[in-house]
Amino acid sequence: MNKIFYDHLVGIDEITALVDGDLVDLMDNTMHHHILDEILTHLPVEHHKAFLERLAHAPHDPGLLIFIQEVTVIDIEKAITKRANAVKKELLKTIRNSRKK
Amino acid sequence: MAGFNKKLLKNKLAQQYYLAHQRFVQRHPHAHVFLKDRGVPPEKLREKARRLLSTGALTGALLLSAPQLAHNTRGSVAVLSPYELSQELKEKLSALLPATVEALTKNQEKELSKFFRSVFGIDAQAELDGNRLNHSYGYIGAEQHLPRYPGDTISQHDAIQESGITPGRGAWGYFAPSKNEMKEDLVEKEKYYVAVQTMYLADWNTRMLQLRDWYKYRKVLVVNPKSGKAVVAVIADAGPAIWTGKQFGGSPEVMDYLESKDGRQKGPVVLFFVNDPDNKVSLGPLEYNVERGGAPLAQK
């Protein structure tokens, strides 16, 4: 898959490798919404527009992570990873519960 | 996928996706609207990255080699991200262009040529071999794909199929007489083509035979001052009509890269001829300096 600037913190491949086809997209898109929610929650509102413009312009630009690191007061990398792990746990649970009995 | 109830799994994952989407929309409605308006909702982020990378945009380590653009504190040679590079280009272009989209003076065109030479290392001019279009700065609108050979369909084009394909041929006919005779360079020409208003040239009717050949696949530099993006394309169609308020048309790939559409489906661009007798300048996104052996302009 083509890279988004936060992919290395998320590790979506760990769970999408377990499924195929449109299920991969469903998982990936779920993760994007959660991660953007996490970022925008911690990013001061006055920086939202600049961040969104840069994201829409080049979603893979590593400069995006540097930008949000500079303007957030928490450890945003840690927050993204924590949120991603929680989402992956939920998705994994869903996969396990869908096993044929 | 063996051992899973795929239908059940899909339903559950769809539900999780829906909840995440709803939460995002409720908590960040401004972000939802912004990204949707820009055509890059969260679901399209990866697709956007794929497009940029497949068109050669922003790929590899891009190192700025035009000293006049360098102004950071990390050394005499600036190391800019693609975003920073486009911001720099926007800033420089805004200083060289008039505040409104209007006819450029000869002096403005000359300054722009110098600027393009210094940044991209190419010879781009508003007038070449005594030929000039009625506009060198104007509005570009989105065109559809062109049929490349008899029987060509939109499904045979490898990208941006949602733009559709024109029912008729371009002003210079098919790119090749048959599918078997299509070559890679012709595929690239259709990908990166522009339409220009040759039909409104004062001498079009009196010199049509010469001008038709001169303009066919003439290489042009198209620069969007609003996005700071530049692309090299060829002239492969005539238009748009004067009543549209646009002076140029861009192929789906050209428009996608330039990010040249606003809410009215048009945007301002500078369009200059590229003097490239040795065919050194490739078609597509211009993110390198030709004279410096293709040295990239920014670092990812």
C-alpha cells in the first residue's frame, strides 16, 4: 500500500494481512478516521487548516508529522500509536469473532 | 481467509467503519467538509498518495538545487519538503504575476522565463519561432481523456477514468492509427496534453497548414501559481470556446497534478512553449532541474 505519513506509527499491515479484498479497505479507512480524530483532538484549532491543507496536498509528506509534533503539547507520536493499537485490538477481536465454528 | 465467515466479518467491519466515520464527522465537522471539498476524504488519502507517486510527483529524495529559493537555516543548500517547495514557488510566482489574471507584458513574460530557467533549467517562452498564443496567462479548465486510436475506450486508460473520454477525436486526430501502433511516448502525450485556442489566432486561417504542424504536440510548460505545481505537456487539442471564460484545457492527469480546479472547475495557469529541440524535457510533473541533470528540487 502507498504510504500515509503516519503509517509507520500505525502498523495497519499487521491486521490487514489477515484479510483480503474490500475488507482491507474497510479496516484501513476505519483506521484513518481514528488517527485523524486523534490528531485533530490534540492539534490546536488554529493549526487545523494548515494541517488539513498539507494533508490534502501530500498525504505521505513526512513533514506533516514534524509539523504536528511542533504545535502539539503532548507526545503526538505516542498518542497515535496508542490509538492505533486500541483500534487494531478491536479489529482483531472482530476478525476472531468471525471465525467459523 | 479460510476459516472466516466473510459475510459476517464484512458486516462487522462495515459497522466499525461507519461508527468511526460518524465519530469523526461529529467531532470534526470542519475537517470533514474541508477534506471532502478538496476531494480527499480520509477514504481517499491512500488513493491520493498513489496518484502522486504514480505520476512521479514527490517521489524520491528531492534536493533543492536552485539557490535563489533556498533560505532556510540548515545550510547553503536548502532541503525542502515538497510542500515547502510549492510554497516557495507560489511566493515567487505571486511576485512576478499581476494580482488578477490578465494579459502579461513582454517584460513580465521575460522575467517569468528567467525564473523558470533558474528553477527548472528549461527554456520556456511565451513566444517561440515567431509564434505566440493569444494568452500566456489565463484560466485552464478540465478536459476529458482523448481517444488515442479508433476503438479506444475509457477502460483502456490506466488512470483517472472517472473523467471520461471525449466522444470525438482531438483537433489533431488520433494519436495512432490503431491500438497496435500505440507507443509509450504517445501514451504519455495523451496523459499530459493541453488544449489551446489555436482557432482564435489571428493568422490561423491564413497560415493554417504551417501553424497546424507547428502546434501539433508542441511542448508547453504549465504552471499553477496557486499550487506552485508545474507540469510539461503537449498541445493535442483545440479549445476551449471563448464563451467559457477559459483560455486553456488540461487533461485529467494535468489537472490532477496541478490542482488547478476551484469551485468553478477552473484555475489560473501560466502556459509557455518549451524550446526543447533535443527532446531532453520529459512530459509530466516538473520537480527537477533539467540543466542540472535532473537534480530534484526538494527532499521528501
